[in-house]
Amino acid sequence: GKLLVLGGTGFVRGTVAAVAVERGYEVVALGRRSSPPEDSRLVKKGLVDQVQFRVGNAAEAEDVDRVLAEGGFVGVVHAIGMLLESD
């Protein structure tokens, strides 16, 4: 099944996405960037091509709904790291 990972392209999202891919999930990641940073676990393990990246604000319901409307999701992981609302 498909797993939606919400959050930035940081450590948590990259780690969750990598583990999910390794366990056989089809991973869709929603964040502000269209690709992870070079030090991401996804890059280090060569798994970037196995994740579908969607650009949007994971803190905005409309953006999350847009991705969920694609259908087929069996779960959602919230990996948003935000200290302040302005972050």
C-alpha cells in the first residue's frame, strides 16, 4: 500500500521514508522541497527514486487533501518539525 509521509525534507522524513521503502511501501512524501538534502538517508541508501515527492505545505489541510485524493493510502506519518507557527 501507499504511505504518505508529511513534513520537511529533514532527518525524520528521510528516515521514515527510507524504512518504509525498505519494507515494501509505496512512499509519497509531502514537503516544501521536491527532493531531499544530500545528507538524507534516502540519498545515502540510493532510495530517492523510489519515493514520489509532492511539493506543498504539510501543515495546510488543502495540500494534504490534494495528495490524499490520489487514493490508495494505507497510512499517514506526521513528521512535521515546527517550533513556531512562523517556521
